[in-house]
Amino acid sequence: MKRKKNNSYVMSFTTGGLFRRGSLEAASLFLQKRSWDAVRKEIMDKNLLQARTVSTLHRECREIVSRLQTLNDEELRFLVEADNREQGYMLWIAACRRYTFIGEFAVEVLRERYITLKVDVSKEEFDAFFNAKSEVHPELFEISPTTRSKLRQVLFKILRESELLTSDNTIIAAMPGAKLTNLLSRGKGRELFFFPVFESDLKGMTH
């Protein structure tokens, strides 16, 4: 049976990282303008991302907006008002929502290693995960070794910039505050498992 296209992974996170500064700028603009088209126009017209080329500006703008569009208004307000650590957490949530591959890696590798008392995540874990997912997502077989290496590099960069992984790939336990925990609990709930955290600890973080 032919695989439905909407079951395929989107794997377009080959450049950049968490895009913290640009994401905060874009989120603030959206809360003012209430239109993602208007946000894109202002970013492009004023080069708010300070990109060196138009193609880079367009690519980064598209990436930032596609992630932020996964957040609702309350989550966007939280993002622009939160402290540095929780801004990173919310942007990590946006990346996990935007990319099913990243979300599944978060739950099945990052958190799983943490709760089984493993201290780190290595490139070998990424490769094993990628190979396992290729069995169910044959589109991954079409990705070249170079692109696969870039995907791994960017994912690990996002994790470090989200303060969930150290520079030597040691897992950092997440400490989401009560407000963020409650925000995420209202939705699918299981999204809290995108973080390296024990379920018992999460219960103590909610009101």
C-alpha cells in the first residue's frame, strides 16, 4: 500500500538552531499585528534577522514562522514574557510540534535515556534512532549521508540552545515552572514528555 504523504516526516531542519532572538522578535510582532503574513513581510522588508543574503533571510524567516505557528496565543505570550530558560523550553516544544521526528526523538531517546539513568545522548543514539525510523518511514532512506549528518548536528544544537544538553552531550534535567507545565497539560499533556523529566516530578510542578 502506498504511504500517505501526510504520514511522512518533514525533515527541513538542516540549518540554524533554536532561532531564539528571531523567534522572540517574530512572536512579539505577531501579538501586535495578528497576522503571520504581516510578520513575514516586516521581517523580510527590514531584515530583522540580520541575515547576510536574501535567500538566508527567507529560509530563516520561513523556519521561525513555521515553528511559532504551532503555538497558540497564550503560549506565544508566555514565550515573550518568560525567563531565558523557559523561553528555550517553549521554543523546544515548538520544534517538537513542527517536526514529528524531533518530537519522537525527544520522547524515545532523550527522555528515555534520562529516566533509565543514562547520562548522555551520543551521535550513535541518533543514528540508531534514524535507522529504526527508516523502517517505518522509507522516505528517510532517500536522505544523503551529508544531509543526515547536518540533521544530527542541528538537532543537537537545538538541544544545547534549549538547555537540555551540555556541550559534551550530557543530558540536563528539565525544570519547567508551574505556568509552563499547566499550559502544556491543557493540550495533549504528553508533550511534557518532550523533556528529560520524571513523571513524578511533573506532578509536583503543577498547581
